[in-house]
Amino acid sequence: MCFTGKSRFIRSDMQEIAIINGAKISNNIQSSTTMLVVGEDAGSKLDKAQEKEIIIISDDEFMEMVGDNIVS
């Protein structure tokens, strides 16, 4: 899983939530990347993810998916 763009959520919190839920985090799109979480003003990571047909979701969708597993 990879994150890109600006978000109203704290990126380190989102990454921690992802790890708690079993994800491995990378800073770049790699062959093993299966999902990109996108905030505002996403750049080249979004382009690469689209080229590789990686699942792309918004930061809001990510937070809805994880539900009660939010770091306090």
C-alpha cells in the first residue's frame, strides 16, 4: 500500500492503521503495490498506479474502510 497527496488525515496515522490491518507500506509504487490511497494534488504516484492498474481509493474511502480501527 502506498499513500500520496495532501490529506486532512495525518499520514502516519493512516499508515499505522494500514499496518494494524495487515498492510505493508511503501513510499513508492512497486510491483508489489496493490493499493494507492490518494489525497489532494496527487502526482506521479497516481499516474504510475493508473498505468499499472493498481486499485486507487481516496483517503476518505480508506478511513471509511478501516472504520473502528482508527488510532487515537
